[in-house]
Amino acid sequence: MERTRMQIIRSLLAGEKSFWELIRDQDGDLSSYCQEIGQLIEEGIIEADDQKITLTEKGQEWAGRNRIKPLQDIICSRCEGKGLVLQGIFQEVLEQFRQLTKDRPPAIAEFDQGFVEPENTVARVAFMYARGDLENKNIFILGDDDLTTIAAALTQMPRRIVVAEIDERIVEFITTVVERQGWKNVQVVKYDVRNPLPEELQGQFDVFVTDPVETIPGLKLFLSRCIQALKGKSSAGYFGLTHLEASRKKWYAIQQMILDMNFVITDLVHDFHRYILEREKFVTKNYPVVEKAPVPLPVPQVNWYTSNLFRLEAVGVPQPATDKKSSLGRELYFDNESYATLP
Amino acid sequence: MERTRMQIIRSLLAGEKSFWELIRDQDGDLSSYCQEIGQLIEEGIIEADDQKITLTEKGQEWAGRNRIKPLQDIICSRCEGKGLVLQGIFQEVLEQFRQLTKDRPPAIAEFDQGFVEPENTVARVAFMYARGDLENKNIFILGDDDLTTIAAALTQMPRRIVVAEIDERIVEFITTVVERQGWKNVQVVKYDVRNPLPEELQGQFDVFVTDPVETIPGLKLFLSRCIQALKGKSSAGYFGLTHLEASRKKWYAIQQMILDMNFVITDLVHDFHRYILEREKFVTKNYPVVEKAPVPLPVPQVNWYTSNLFRLEAVGVPQPATDKKSSLGRELYFDNESYATLP
């Protein structure tokens, strides 16, 4: 909490912010963030109107006393903190990706969708390239509202891509693009993660990519299916995990799960993904973050929801936590840390 | 191995490289790298003279058959893949750091020293700043040939810094700078990591920083001392770990050790540090990498040795693996993966 408090205050020292903008300058989960904002108001350190949160005079004093300076902007503006840039082949891929996906299906809450900025989808593919996980590889993608399949196929580098997706609209959208582009090495499969992984997909792939739900049972299911699709030792995997709906305690449980599955974490990049969420609905619908927010909420003017990129590598035979059918219902998507997910 | 092979070949497709330059374009450990180079020569895919390694005609064919393209350079040139830039306060710190450290003691093999580029030391401090681990924090630094103490103190942000160091030369160097600068909040302690952590340093700090040895017993000792210095839940730690002298298998053991100590990994940045190693000695001295290299070795012309930056956060009470005196000798520094360390 102390860290969250300091990150909030130094951000406000640099200038007033909306509730949503301020989220990006702190590393706490949304529950801690809301609590800290409430606490700071109660202590008279910050104040809020229906647009902005500002530091009070008392807040300025607090900062001075604790020797906190205004937030220094040191995130690299060229790569936006990702460490890699979309140039050469990847610049072309980004342009084509924008073109091919401009009529993509909108995100729907039923499957906890919310896709990342197009640059992020292509950057994820570029990251895979840098680690040697793209060229000539068999790639398994589980859940693809980000349309990573299309970005990866556009590089013409993978040997084969299979994408497994539950949402009929996305299955159809990707299928249409694949047919129109004449990609023979891309296969689209309708698949519900609660069902066992079809036998013909088991043990076939060098790399998986998924952007799983944020609950522990949900993550266990997504990662288990993904690693069951892999060939074995040295196979790699990529997934996104937010800190906004997952406390460090939950991160800990997830990392133990990863090791238990016989994987090691090789890369973990802060806020690699920014999500394009429908902005209006975040003040009108019944999200926990809306209920818990201790200040009036303006319509967000920024993409405030972020996640971190994990890369994993198998150190031995992958050990899925389950290969059985799951009977999870809404608890697949929702737990008490899911502040930006509809119950 | 398959990944290492592909990364070597695509790098050579982009242009010939020295044995040392090529290391930077692949993610394998030095043992796998040497083996793969030997294998590729045997298969006639690459060839080497006393300066460069090149792809043969057969190698070109292999690349074509496996649809491998010349390595695309996508590492961000502005931040060199770190995601953050040294501007504002941190640019000033870098200039002062260069000035204050230009007569630093040279690295010596006795303590497996080898310090990182000055930009990397300051970038590490900037990274700590971004995560909220610098301002108003009590910081413990274990082993400091990188001189992180000086970079951190120059920001004027930490509340207190204690640096524990075994090498008399570095103790003296930092002490002299501290006295000359009049830093009242920096304390230098001569300390051998094999001894128990002095009681007055236990449970006192918000953050630790260390660049440990790469052996499992050595890492266990370094991390145990460091986390024993921390206050408790939410305290953070930073350390460097190379993939060049640590296989993924070793990474796995280290990550399990981290979880067992009650910490979670929050960030893991690829090749954050580049080391300034004495270049001549890497072809004249008895390093395993020199003995195992299957090609003639030129004097390195680049800083080829890198390590990754880990950030940890305590999810509960830190649990050091040991708080006892250790009787480790040279095996503190050396195991069968230590290819760039003198036995």
C-alpha cells in the first residue's frame, strides 16, 4: 500500500489526473488502488471532482516531508517501454494487420473479451520472433480476440498455426481472412477451454500463445490446455497477466503453478499490453471497480487497462494440472479481484 | 538446441560475426552455444577463421529450406531494449556517475567481479525508481563492483543506503566518494557473504540490490542474506542473472528458491546488463569457454557478456534459506556451467 500511495502522489505532483489515467502510474491491483484513493481523500491529501483528482495543499506538504518528487517520465517513448520497435518486416505487418482487422468483431462481456491495441498484437509477435519462437515454428493460439493469428501469419514465418476459439464471431472472422489471404498453414478450430484438448492437438506445437482469464481456476485451465498442446522440453509459451485484477498473492500462486507444470519464466515485461475497452460502459455498467470507486467517475479518455507479458520455457515434459473436462461456470471469469469483469 | 541453432544461423545470414558478437544474438548458455557451433562446423553449415564465423553455401541452403530469414534488428535503439531512457534527473545522474567513477578499481577474478556499463548501473536505479523502490526507501546493496550505491545516492532520493562489500578496494573507493560528497545517509560495511548477516542489518530495509554469483549454493547464500535484510511483506529486491552461465534448468531451481523464500517475480528484463570484461584475458586465460570453443578465438571487440534483471516482491514474511555461516570455498563461484569464470 505504501508503494501505491507514493506512486499516486508523485503522479499527482506532476499534474492532475483522472481516476483512469492515474491507474497507469501505479502498480497496485484495482482493489488496493480504490482503497488507497479512499484513504487519501479521508486524510485530506487528495480531492476529486467529476473529472480529475488533484493533490491538496496538505498533500503537497506530505510529499515534501517524505521527499517525493513529481513523477519523472522515463518510459522510452520510441518503444513505449517494450524494448522493441516495429520496423522492417514488422512495420509492414502492422500496416497490413490494421487493414485486415478494421472490421473485427467488437469485444463482448460473455467471454470476458477486451482486445489489445493493434501495435501490441504485432509487438507480441515481434517479441516471439526475437526469442526464436516464430520462424518455422508450429504455434498454438488459445482464445484470439487479439487476432494474433493474423499478425503471426502475416509475417509468413510460422510453419503452422492452429487457433482454438470459443466465440463463433471470431472463428468466422479469422476463417474469412485466412481464406481470402490463401493461408494454407492456418487452421481455425471452435473450442471451449472447459473441454479436454482434442487428441490431434496434443503434443504438436513448439509455442503457445494465450491471453487467459485472471482467476486461478481459469488460468489453471488455460495454461493446462496450452501446455498439453506442446511438444516437450524447450517448447515455449506466451501469456498476458494483469496486475490490476491479480494481486501479488495471486501472481505467486500462478508462478508456483507454472513451475509445477515444469516451466520456467524467461521474460516478464511490465505493461506490455494496453486494452481497448469500450469506454462508456465503464461508467454505466455494474463493474466492481465502478461500485468501489470512492470518487465520481468520468468516461475514461485513455486505454487504462494493461497487462504484463510472460514468456515460459519447458525444462522437461510439460505437466498440465488437468486434462479433464471442467464444469466451471461464471467463476471461470470472476473472483473477488476481478474488478473490471462483470460477475 | 534447435532454437540456438536457428538464432545462430539467422544472425550469420545477416552478416559474418565473431565468436563473441554471435553470443549476443542467441539465448542459449555458453555450453550449448559452444556445442552448437561445433556441431554446425562438423555439418559444414558454418566455417570459421581466426576472426569471423560465416555461413557456408550449405548453410545458406539450410536456411532457405527451413525458411529462415536474416536476423531483423528490432531491439529499440533508443533504450537498447530496456524500455526506459535516462533523461531529466537520470541524465544528470549518469554524467555525475561517469565523473565520480572514472578511477574505479579494475575488476578482479578473486571475487568473480566484472562490472556493467555505467549506463546500465544508472538504468537499474531508474528502473527501481519507476517501480517505486527508490524514493524515501532504505536500500541494502550486497556486493557493489557496479557502484550502484553511488548512482542511487546521486539521485538524492533514497532515505538510507547500506552497502556490504567484501573487496577492500571497493569499500575504500565508495567510502572516499561518500565522504567527498558529504552523503550522511550512506554507510559502507566490509562484509563476507559467507558470514551471517550482522544483526543490526536484519529486517531494516525496503529494497535490496545484488549481482550474485551464478552457482546455486552461491545464489542461495546471496539471496538469503539480502532478504534477511528486508522489513517484510511488499519489500522488493533486484538481482542480475545471466543465461550464459545458467541453463534454464538452473533458472528453474533459482525460481523455485525465490518462491520458497516467499517472493514473487514481478519483472524479468532480457539482457538488461552488459558487462565490461577485460577483453584480452578472454583469449589468454584458462576460462572454460576458451577451452571449449571449437573455433580460433579473436580478442573480443564487443561487451558480449550480458545478464537479465529480476525484480522480486515479498508476498509474506521473507524466509531465507539459511542464516548460518557458510564454509563454501571456490565452489561459491564455480560450477560446470561457469564458462566465463576461472575455476
